[in-house]
Amino acid sequence: MDDARPEDTARSVDLVKKTFPHMFIPVPFLESKLKKDQTIIIKENGENIIAVANVALGKDDASLDCIAVDRPWQGKGIGASLLQEAENVVVSSGKKKLKLMTERDKIDNIAFYSKHGYRITGYEEHGYSHCPGVHFEKRMTRT
């Protein structure tokens, strides 16, 4: 795991926008998410950021606000590695669960989170970028 540095913000925003081109998220909003008091996890291939995730620690629980893996690197276990690192952050913080949301039509995402122990807790008609969303959560335990 690499801890993101302030200078990684622009490259992380670029990757998120490239990974989710259909989501017209304003750049200042993404920048604020990546600069807030959140844990940003990045993966690099030596020169480029190839994956990024951010975990927001709330009062009682945590949320995985974003996980993005550059297309050429998808299917190589990087997303699973990022998810595990995000869970480690949550467990280390003492939070009891990790929540997230994905788009309802992203069947691969739904299968991915289900495979990693997340359960569906609800649906939303206007989730990310006005796409119907699926809410997940997983209880965190120390091992």
C-alpha cells in the first residue's frame, strides 16, 4: 500500500474520472473528497497511479467512497487488494462496519462485493450520478 501524498490528488482525480466517465462528477468535488480527512490508498506501477480507493471514517462506521482501478489493470487482483487494505484501515480505526454503494447496473461490482462478504442493505433510485444504486455493508472484525 502506498499512502497518497497531496501531490497525488490530481493524478488520483484523473484516474477516477477515466474509470467512471459516465459519472459527471465535478473535479472540485473529487478533489475535496481526496483531500478531506480520509484515508487514500493508491497503487502505482512505478510511474503512474493505477488504482485508488478512499475510506471515510465516520463517528460510528466507515464508508468506501471510491475504488477505481485503471482498465488495463482490472482483473489482476488489484481491486481485491485495495478492498482488503481499506478494510484493514477500518478495523484499525475501531469502526464496526464498512458501507459502500455501487450502481445497480454494474453486475460485476455487485458480484465482487458479494464475493468479498458484503451484504446488500438497500437500493436507491438516484445514487451516483443519478443512476440507481445498491447499498452494501460488511461488519468488520479483528482477526
